Amino acid sequence: MARILINLRIPSLTLKQDIDSPRRVDNSMLRFLKTIEVPALPKVGDTLSLTADALPLPFPCTVRRSDWDDRENMFVVSCAYGKSSIPEADYRALVGSPDWASKSLL
């Protein structure tokens, strides 16, 4: 088993809390991080199934690159959310999940 750090990019979305004032969330400068164990280091183009506490089913992500990080002492696998848009419920579950940490790129 290999322990890796997932660095997940998700699409931007519009939150429709109130129909009169939807709010756009730009996730281009935000990443979500989670350490997981995998049988082998995933290759670029592979699809991983990831979980978040409040989601009943795993969601797909596509591996974009992997790099060794000396500071973390593990591979950091950069992934993109597997679909072109993210449902609001999945976004809220990811943001509120204790096993994922968010990191601003600024």
C-alpha cells in the first residue's frame, strides 16, 4: 500500500441559497487535500473514487500529475473533479468534511 496526498481541484459553481440572489463561488485558486492509501501510485489519466463524510457515494476524480514532496515525505497526486460541474450538495459535503482540508493558492 502507498500513502499519497490528494490535491483536488473542483469546478466553480453557483450557490442557489436564495433564488433572488445566487452567489458564484470561484474555486480556481482553491484546492482540497486529503491523505489516502492506495494499492499503487496512480498514473496520469487514471480515475480515482474519493469519498467525503456526508456523501453517500464516492465521486470520481482524474489524475493530472504526481510529484514526490520531500516535506510531506510522500507523493502528492494532483487531481481534477471527474465531471465538468459539481453539484451544490457535493460541494457543501466536501467543504464540511473533516477528512478534507482546503488550501488557498494565494
